[in-house]
Amino acid sequence: MTKKSRGAKDRGLEDEEPRPGSSQDPGRSSPYARLTISRFTIHQVLGRGSFGKVVLASVPGRNTYMAVKMITKRDNTDEIMRERRILLAARHCPFLCHLYAAHQSEERAFFITEFYTAEMICGLQFLHGHNIVHRDLKPENIMLDADGHVRIIDLGLAQDGVTASNKIRGVTGTLHYMAPEVLLRKKYGTAVDWWSLGIVVSRMAAGRSPFYNGPVRQMAIKAITTAKPKFPTWLNPDVKHLTKRLVRKNSKRRLGVCGNIREHPFFSTIGWEELQERRAQE
């Protein structure tokens, strides 16, 4: 294990706040106050992306691990500030990755997030209720916490300020999880996240996407925009029905946008109130 060395002078952490539902006393300051990034021990790289990398880190003497997102500041200032803004909005939802603190040096910005995530539907509905679209929902951005609950991570590509009258454009995300309207360069809103959820559900339940999942980009685009979804014959009927409704080409008819996804038969055994209050057991 080695400590991350810093060439530039570090500044103190900002935005420290206790986690909702954590064991911290709400009246106390963050346990990471007055720390600099050089105090964290970097254990391993968890993943790399277009903006930087995420590492597993801890503070010596404290039995807490967290993910630290390191972003090169060059040409990414707007994206960094947008992600910080969205992370701060997400801190009130137990189903989303939370921001412990934000720190920056002359060259890099660091997002220190708790090493957990939460139930996907509740997380997406929280984001959408705050006019935020995730835009990169995929298995790599979904993790399990110590109690077996699911949380959504990586809000680096998320966009806020998205409403029915203020939709956005941009081919952003991971190809095989992108909705048709994204690939067709149309304006889009929260419906793109429900499409991505459908692909994730299919991958989890059937072990594969309902569309072409190979390396040829044009074949993937054609399948997503024009082909009908395909499922194995043995797939649970409720899962198949749920996925088919999530991956409708017409975004206005997509479950999550059209109809109450919580009332789908696949979720008939779910106690949503308990789930939202974190009382549901895996």
C-alpha cells in the first residue's frame, strides 16, 4: 500500500457533510474535515474513464473505505462543477452515491464518495424527480453494499436541468446501453435511463442484451434503433415483459415514463415503503 504523492500544494477539503442515515451525529462536522488528499492511502484502481480514474482509498487509523474519483482538470472544468453540483443534490437520497467531500489541487479534482450504491429504480426516480438524467446506467456503475442493497454510482455523465420542456442532445454514455433517441441524435430526457435499465435487467436475468452486443458499432446502432428485442425462451415471463416495456423504441411509451414501474408484476413482492426507508432485507 502506498500513499498518493502530491507535487502541487494541497488545499483543504470542501463540502464535507454527514451521510444521510449514517452513524455520524448530525450536529458534528464531517470526519474528513481538515484532511488533505495526501492523508489518504490509495489501495487499488477500481476503474478508469475518459475523465480520470476511481481508486479505493482509506484514511490511516479510520475503519472506513471509500471511492476517490480523480479527474484531470484540464478542459474538464464545466464537467467537474456539474458533477459536484449533482452529487451534492444526491446526498439526500440513500439510493445514490454520496459526496463526502471535494478537494482540488492545481492539476486535479477529487470526488470522495462513500463506497456503496442503492436500489436502481428508487435511485433513478430520485434523480428524475430532481430533473437529472444519469445517462450511463450499466452494470459497471451498479454496486452492492455490505447489506446487499444496490446503489448507482458515477454521475460524471449525468445532466441536470432536464425537463419535459428542456430536453437535451448528445451521444453520451456506453454504446450498448444507449437509447435509440440518443443514437439518432434526437432530443431526449429521462426516458433514456429507463431504456438503459432494461438492458441492465436483461443482462442480469438472461446473461445478455436483447440486442446485438458485438464489437461492430454500426451493427449495434442498427439493432438498437430498428431491431426487435430477443430473449431466451426460458426467461421468466415477468422479466421478459418488464424488459420489453423498458426497451420500447418510442420513448413516450417506455415504462418509467408511461405507467408506474413500481406496479409491474415483477415487483409484486416488493414493499416500496420499506425499501425507501432502508428497512427491506436482501
